[in-house]
Amino acid sequence: MHTTAAAPRSNKPLAHNKEAVPAQAPATDFGAMDVLAGAPVPVTAVDVCHADGFQLNSGVRVDGGDGALLVAGEAFRWRPWDAVAAGRRPRLVNAKGQWEVSAESWGVLGMVWPRPDLLILGLGPEIRPLSPATRQAISALGMRVEVLDTRNAASQYNMLATERGIGDVAAALIPIGWKEGVGAK
């Protein structure tokens, strides 16, 4: 009778493929998990929100107290308070404390086809409810609306324009230095 010595057994656990389980888990490369890393940043991405305007990724600066309307990869100076004020002090808040602009303020959005699915509104330094007339004017264009303060609206626009494309999302931004009755100077 012939016997062979038993092979020494290790107490190390084995993986499902019979390989030894490493003592330490491999380091996670979070940079490799960035699914938008290869996506181009839109030229209308907002780099900086100034008190009196905006600096865009393309190098364009919207200043002098003007707002910015970002639609389909284009940036427009936007002064919705001019249509409301008509020679009076600039106002965007009605007597009920709601943010209200005239239907004429959305003129550019009425000219764009196809229209973006979502309009992100940055109302300056704070969030206010939209007046029913303003909400109706935006809805009549076939767009959904998201209301934020301007800093968060710019960030949200940058992310969604990168993720979904500049054709699906637009932004209307009031400068963060906006003061009711004074403007943003």
C-alpha cells in the first residue's frame, strides 16, 4: 500500500474562483466613475455669478446689471424688468410677493424651435413663488419650470445642460445683486 502525505492546507479563505482573497480591498478610483468626464461642457455654462452679471464658459461676460437668458447654446442679455417697469423703478415682485414678469419677457423662447423642455429660473439672491400669470406664460410655451436662487440655478443649468444637452434645457438668470426697486448695479 502506498500513501502520500497530505498537502498542507492554508487557513486563508478562497474566492469563488479558488484564488486567495486579498488581505485588503483594492483602492477605488473615483475619477474613473465620472460618467460625464468625457462630455463636453456647454459654451453657455455659467462659470461665475457676479453681483451685476455673469461670466460664461465661452469667455462672454454679461454685466451692467443685466440678466442672462441661456437658450440652445446662445446667451442673451435679458432685462425682464424693463417690460414691467416701463419708465418706473425696476420691479420683479408683485404686491402679493410673487415673482412676476410680462409675457413679452419670454419673446426669445417663443422664437426657438424645438423649444427646451425645461426652463430653470434663477430669481436673484432668493427664491419666490411665481405669479399665476408668469407660470401660465411659461406653460403656454410648452415648458416646465424650476425655480431656484441664481447661484443654485446656474449650477443646476450647468449640470443638466452637460447631461441632457443644451437643446433640452434653458436658463433665465437674474443677477445675485438684484435689489427690488433698484436693480443690480
